[in-house]
Amino acid sequence: MAERLAEQEFIEELLSFITEKQRIAMIRYYIDEESHEEIAADLGISRQAVTDTIAKAIRRIRMRYGITDKRIVSQRHLWRD
């Protein structure tokens, strides 16, 4: 229980450094496991715009934490239970 709470708090901290638009895309892609196409259709934007938004969010999080390993942050399984 405590470990799960710590993970949730860490994810919330990561998401606090990105824009609202980036946060929505990240949550829907990584946590809700929606495709870029599904997110794009719902938000009324292109699939490429979703891809770019997520990529910018990942870069911003990596820069904030000084993460150089590109595998970290961008792998879906790290965001789920």
C-alpha cells in the first residue's frame, strides 16, 4: 500500500512539470492505454500532434530530472501497475 502511494505521488510529481495538454495526452496514452489515434479523435487534433505533444512532455520530464537514458519515462509499462 505504501509503495503504491509512493509511486502515485511520483507520477503526480512528474506530471506537475508539464503543460495541461501534455498531461492529458500522457495520462491517456500511458495510464489509460489509449492509442494516439483515439486520443487525437477525441481531442480533435491530428495523430501527429498527439505524438509531438507526448514527445515534448517526455523531453521536459527528462530535462527536469537530468535523465539521459531515453528508455526511461517513455516506456508504457513503467506508468502502470
